[in-house]
Amino acid sequence: MKIKSSVIALIVLSVWALFSVVFIGWNAWQQFKANQATVAFNNGANQGYQKAIFDIAKAFSQKCEPLPLNLGKDSEGKDQSMEIIATACLQKPSDSAAPAAEKK
């Protein structure tokens, strides 16, 4: 029994198509998993940033005095810091301060 070349070509093309579909599907699945991991990492990082900002704001609003905030090192390697205070503390009248002039 002799196999025609068209049948062989059909088998080869079918195997090639099956291989291509499996490879493309596997590659898409790997990219999907990697993307999900990146999304989860970014969500966690954003939640951490939000919690840090909330914690800093809460700590600074509880004390009405300037508190130091370490900013890290600048491009020259020098430590950078600043003092911050809650704006609500700036608006509280001080016992020793003169009353602010009223605007007309």
C-alpha cells in the first residue's frame, strides 16, 4: 500500500498545527501567570505605601510639634531629612501667641 504525498503533507501539517497551538497556549499561560504575579506584587507594594503614609500622618497628627522625617540619601550620598508638622497643629491658637488679625 502506497501512501500518497498529499496524505503525508496533511499529517505533517496537522502535527505542526497541533504543536503550534500547544506552544502558543503554553506561552500565553506563562505570560498570564507572570502578569498575575506582577499585579499581586504591585498591589501589595501600593498597600504598603498607603499604610506607611497613613501611619506617618497618624503619628504626626497626634503630636503638635515638628517631627523629623528621614528622606534617605541624595545623589551626592548625603543624608536628607526634614521636619514636618500637621497643618491642624498650625491652625490651633497658642496660649502665648497674639490673636491673628481678623480679615475684613
